[in-house]
Amino acid sequence: MSPMHRGGTLLLVILLSISLFNDPTRGLRHHGHKHLFERGFIQHAAQESPQKVPIPLVLESYYLNSSAADFGSALLKRDDAQDFHNLVCKGDEIIEKVIRQKVSSDRIWKQSDLDNGWSATNFDYLPAIVGIRPALRDLDIPYDTEHARYQWWEQYYKFTIGNDPKQHEPTDGKYHNTYIVAGINSMIICHSSYSPKYLAAENGQAAWPELYRWSDVTWLAWSQIAGDQKGQLRYIVRDDIITLSTRKWMEYIKRAKPNTNFLPWPGQLYDLTSEEGKALLATPHGQGLAYMVADHRVELAYKTFPAVCIWTAPSDETYSRFSVKYFMMWQLRDAAEGEMDFDGPRTCRDMI
């Protein structure tokens, strides 16, 4: 190669490097990942409308399943601390309004409401849940087809809204859960959640079913499967969390808070007197639980959820967008009506 060609190549490399430095997501956008950055946003608790927040580069590296995931806390955004504070305030608001003041949904749904566009698929096997099995063993929760059912609820059929006979196209929303009916050790494991409202917006659809929230659909399914034992629900587990607006704050807690290192089970526990616990409650994976408990406080004998456990496991799927799996478990405990009992367990293994 001539000196002129070598010089031209070097100049091109420098220009490309400057371009990527100014816009670190550009290379990813040209490889089919544009939606991850343009659609990724979190809700600022102190504002009326959503504001787009750039996703940290550490999550970009996770998305690419790269070994360069540990860039360190230097890449945390400067305003993350304020956003985290806003999230903590949102958690306080949920505790005060949803739990203490008993604010709940305007409508309680019936089993027959699932007939409006929803369909169920039951399986005769159970998911492997390799990263969750150590928790089940420690908490003495059975995991077999005698006690557990793997079920999908999916919004695959046309539906109507209110008294209007007009048929709307399905949204393909879906909630995939495993329901373990085991008396006081009963559990719901949530594997996959795609809200019809979210997917309708993603697909440019103007309508979604009135029955669309995870908390409502999952409670109806749980009630149907558990029957007389529905009030003994004790644990709700979120399996392999991939939602960026939740993983972002798990990463923030791990990197910005002292003495935090999310390891495989038993992981790390936070009660709801802590900033971390309140922030996790305010994520999409905490709010659904809060509204389920609020809407069904009588059936659940006024249970509360004083603590959350977070743990990790290496990804065992070559096609996974992340190299590390995150798990979240909430424990429901008996408490006096209207009270939020914060005197919870000290470690995840104590959540028994």
C-alpha cells in the first residue's frame, strides 16, 4: 500500500472514530438496534410527561452480549443521581397512596372479561428456570406438575371496548406465567410480559383492550388456578428481567451504592424503608405487584410486601441479548388492615 493510501485510510479511521464518539449508538443503529435507543425512555417521577433518557453504555454492551460490560461507574450519567431520587419519591408515593390510602383501580374484573380477545394456553411441562431453582429449594417450594402450571395468556383475538360493537384488531399482548399452588408457599413466576397497551403503541394501533394490565390478567388467571388457595399467595418472582427501564436502575444500584454486588441466589435483599427498595418498587416490575395487592387486599387478607430480593445468574441462552440474568422476588406477608409492615426478613433466605 502506498504512503498516500495508508494516509487516506488513517484519516478515514480517525473521522469514523470522531463520529462514533459524538454518537456512540450510531454503529448499533445500522445493525438493527435503532429501536432500542429511540424507544427507550423512563418516566421521570416529578414530571407530567415521559422524557427520553439515553440508555447507559453499560446496557448497550449487555445488549450486544459483550465481555466489555464492566465499563465501571464512570459511564453512569451525571443526572442519574437526581433521576434515582425521583424514582425513590415515586416509590414513596406508591406506598402512601396505593397501600396506606387504599387507592385501587376503578374496576374489578371478572373471569368472563378474559373472553373479550384473550386466549389461554396450558402446557404439560414446566420451564427450566435454572436461575430460580436454588431459591425454590431454600424456600421449600415444590416445582412439579402436581403443584405448578405453566400458562400463557395472549391477546390474539379481536375485541370490543365498552358497549361499542366495533371489533378491534388484536395487539398480540401476552403474559406468560407459572403458577405454583402450595398453600402458604404459593408463588407466581412471571416469565414474559408484553402489555397490549404497549404493543398497540409500538405497532401504531389506536386501541387496546380495557383489560390489559399485568396485575389484572395475572390475578384472574391465578384465581382460576388456585381456587380456594388464592389468598395464600406469598411470592411473586420476575424471571430474567430484560426491560431496560428496570435493568437500568439495578445497574445503578449495583454501581453507585456501597456494599452492593448482585450475585447468584441468595443475592441481596432490600426492605421498603431503604432507597433501593423504594426505587425498585417504582420500576415496572414493582408497580404491577403493588396494584395487584391494592386491588385484591380483601382476598389477600390485607397482605403487604415489605422486602424485595435481587439476584443474578449467567445467561444460559446463546441468543440472549444480555450476558447476565436478573431476578426479582417480592414476598407478601400478613399485616393488619391498612398497615405496611416493614419488619421483614434480613436476608433472601429468611423470606420463608
